[in-house]
Amino acid sequence: MNDLSPTSRVALADLTKRFGNLTAVDHLSLQLSPGEIFAFLGLNGAGKTTTIKLLVGLLAPTSGSVLIDGRDLARFPEEAKRIIGYVPDEPYLYEKLTGAEFLDFVGTLYGIPQQELISRREQMLETFRLTSVAYRLIETYSHGMRQRLVYAGVFLHEPRLLVVDEPTVGLDPEGMQLVKTQFRKLAASGATVFLSTHVLSLAQEIADRIGIIHRGKMLACGRSEDLIRQNPGCRTLEEGFLKLVERNP
């Protein structure tokens, strides 16, 4: 796979990443379409986070390529990254800023015009129910409030590709519901959402397709019901996932 198909936003083409003798990602190929929510599943050490870091440009591949809207991430990093939103599993916040100041900082980095930034900032604060603490220092925020602020920041510039590593970390049920709603709205606008998670029920609930990675290789990819059906005797995605991994030690 050397190029994006007409319906794809993202293409991982024969992507490989080695660290010495360890192959963390092994000739991985995948296409993601606009409007798609894709969930990436795997055991600890399967290669999920390494794949994500390759996808957002934090790591350079040993071989293969990442294409985003037809642009090679290695050749045109600034153009590609301009449309990406990324939430790592351990996000960093500037604790001596207020929530509003943090969103202003993020918006400035993405070049959002001032008046538009003010409007979007207020909208995100309201969406994630942070308006009442917008002018408090982030160091006073609870863990859940910090996570909501991270999401407010990542949705602020309306990314066309959203990449999230473990979306449920630090969120209470209300916060998770808010985030899932925004995932769906973003996808409905034509963006692509890529989620890496250990929570199989979330993947089954929200994802259009699911990919299962094991020892750096893609074992299976498809709709949750198809993945279950491919594993006779399994009734849930969790059972199908575990059976598939067991067959590939």
C-alpha cells in the first residue's frame, strides 16, 4: 500500500519500528477513512503506543511510511501535524496557567484567530463543564478536571485526525460520556478518530472498526461482530480477543 485510496485519510504503509533487536511494530499496514472511529486493541507491549507515536510523528519509522491526507508525515511534518490532535496516556499540563490561559496557549500554537479562539475556548469550557474553574490555576484542578481540560485543548482546533492513547484514564462516568459524545460529533463532521484502549467494552460500543495488534503485527481487523464471529464459541469481543491472542503466542 503506497498511497491513500480515494476514501482514506490515513495510511500506515508497511510500517516498521525496531529498537535494537526488538521489533515493536512489524510491517503494519492500515487505512483509515474520514468519519471513521477506529479502536486499536492489544496486550501490554503489543506495540500500540509505539504505533501511535509513529502515527503522530513522535517517532521516526525504521521503514515504511505514514500518509495523512496524502502527505508523507516524514516529508511534510508541519502540514500533517497541523490537522492532528493527540492525547497521550500521560498528558502534560502547565500547572501555573489557568484553564482559560492553557486553552489560549494551545489555540495560539495552532494559529486560531483571536476572536475565533475566544469563541471556541468558551465553547470547550462549557462543553467539558469547566466554566466555573476556567480562571483557577491548573495546579488546583482534580485529576478528572485536568483530563477534561486536556480534551478541551485537543478539540479546540477541530482536528481532522484525533489520536487518543487510553481515552478513559482519569475520567469519571460523566467525563467519559462527554468525551464519547465529542468523539462521535467529530467523526460525524468527517474527521478520523483513532483510539488505543484496554477497555474492550468501549471499543465495542463506539468503534466502526477494531484492529488487534500482537507482537507488533496486526492479527485481525474488522467490525466487532465480525471479529466475534471469526472465533467460534465466542460470544463477546473480550472472548474473541483473548482466543485470537492465545492462538498466536
